[in-house]
Amino acid sequence: MDIAGLVALWKKSREAPDETRGPLLLRVVWVLLAISMFVLTLRLWAKFHTTRRLYHDDALMTASALVGLAHAVMVTIAISHGLGRHFAHLSFPELASTIKFGAWSLLPGFLSPVLGRLSFCCTVLWLARTDPRMPLWPIYFFIALQIILNALGMILFYVQCGPDLDTFWTISKELHYDDYCWSPLVQTKYQYAMGAFNTLFDLFLAIVPAILIEHSRLSRKSKIGLACLLCLSLLAMVASIIKTYEAKNLSHVSDYTYDLCEYVIWISVELNIVIITASIPILRPLFRKLRRRDAPSHPDESDMASELPGWRRSHVPLPSALPSPTLSKYPSLVKMQSVQHVPQQSISSQAEIVSWDAESPTEITVITEVEVSYEPYESGNVPWVHAALIGLVQGEIANPKLVRA
């Protein structure tokens, strides 16, 4: 921008009232971050309480939240120097500090949602491993693109002026912007492309769990409830669309300290929504525990029996009473009780009543005793652990302890 253009922009900014968007920006950034940290804490507690360990997806999500915290701190520092006010009402030192911290805040602002999406990708990948009908290569393909495209976007932003990144906040260099930096259209167009891919990625992260849920043997009601937890990436998709639209302000040198506030707000909204929506499905054991706490303390035996899944209680005809080979791979023990009356006094807290119907002499009752001890960590068991946490049937069969936690 030449001197005449900069003077015209300064006059326009000077004529605007000396108002600030700083307090609004401050509230949005920190309130959303507080909610994200609270949900993340519940996630880590629920995961560790249920499985006695944390996994790679938890490490990535924690890193995402910490990077989001760095973004909030940098934005707060920029606000203290004048972010949210028209640049003509700022002194030169304030203007330089505001743009400097604002520019550096974009790095964690870009990186945090990438880490959050990769975390949820790990979870989805493990869930997909429990379904042999689900191909894994599309997930690996999207993970690779997520890393490559977003890494290029962050690199392009900070190398567009070569070693003279301070061109953004140094007035003498700003007057000769075209001599130091690429055309702003390059940055804006790539931000559009990167935002479009992230939007598609969020849609992909909603479609894959929906397919897994449809493949499961859950009831229609359970499928709908589980879909509401696993398909929350659609909310992140909406935030990504709006943030991509706000990237239009990067295409021209303008009243940065005021005009970019909406863009910074939607960066914060996106990164926090990614953390929240990717963590909520892991809270399912906590929701189940709270629901059981509200249930009657001494339910009737008939009610307890009705709550057992169909694969745990059954009345099996004699010719098919042998254990199914498909159950042998899971940590459960199937016993066939002899056909006789069980005295009441012989029943312990770990036994079940075997009923005998004299009118059905060709049938016996198969009792399934489920071992409830925690199993040692095995990498091959990780998909089943997460399937149990989320609530897919196959995960519950393979990890009965997780269901009861």
C-alpha cells in the first residue's frame, strides 16, 4: 500500500468512534476455553477411571487444549495493547505490539483444531477396526491430508514475507509491503482452500461414526442416541465454514486491529468446539453412572433381568446348547447347568438362579458369567476398549468391565 492509500485508511479509521471489541473478544475466548478445559477434564477422568490408563487420542486432545490456552494468552496480550480498537486511535508502539501478538496468536489458533481433529481421528480409527466391513484407508488418507495441508497453511502464513515478518507491524516496512511480501491474495486463497478441506474433514468425521453405528446391532433408539454423541463434528463443520468466510479480511491491508476481531473470534470458536465435540462421546460412562445413580436402589428382579442384553440371558434349546465359537474370543465364561432344582440357600452373590420348567424337558438354561477384572493393556485390545466406552455392541461384549464401570 502506498502512502496515499495508508493516509486515506488512517483518516477513515480516525473518523470512526474510539470503541473496542476487546471485552467481547476476551469473554468469548476465555469462556469457551473454560468450557473446553472442563469437558477435557471430565474426559480424562472418565477414561482413566474406566480403563485405568490414557491413550494417544487423550494426549493429542490435551495438547490441543494446551495450544488453545497459548492462543488465548496471546490474544489477551494483544487486547491489552489495543486489539479490538481502530488502529488510528492507537500509538505506534501500541499498534506494533497489537499486530505482533495478534499475528503470532494465529499459529496456535491454526494448530489447536488440527490436533483436536487428529485426536478424534484416532478414536474413529480404533472404532473402525472393530468393524471388518469398514475400510481403513480413507481414514489414513484424510489424516495425511489434514497434516500436510494445515502444515503448509501455517508455513505459508509465516514465510509470505520471508525473513521480514515484522513487515506486518513495522510502519516503515508496511509502506513498502509489496517489496517484502507476496500478494495477500495468495494467503487468502490458500486459507479458503484449507478451510474448505477442514470443513470436508469434519463432515467425514461425522459420516464414518454414522456408518459404524448403522452396522451395529443396537436398537434404533440407541443408535439415535449414539449418533447424537458421535456426529457432533457437524458443529465444528459449521464453525469452520464461518471462519473460512471471515478469512476474507486477510486479502487486503486494512484496519487490522479492528477488522480481524471477528476472524479471531471464530478461530477460538472452532478450536474449542473441536475439543468439546470430540470429547463428549468419551463421557458416556459418566452419563451411565449418573443415570444409574438416579435409578431405584433396589429394583425388582424382573426389572434387572429385563436390563440384561440379549446375548447375556437366553433360554436355549438342548440341541444348540453348546457354546458358540464366536463367543470364545471374548473374556467371558459360558456354563451349562445341570437340569435340576437349585436350593435357595445355595445361591450366593455371584450365582444366578437356574429355573426349570417341567413342561419343557428338552430345554436347559445357559448362564453367562462375565469376568469383571481389568485386563492388562494390549495394543490389539485398544479398539475394543474404545468401542466399549462409546457404546458399540461389539465393544461391550469384548470388555464387559468397561460397561459396568
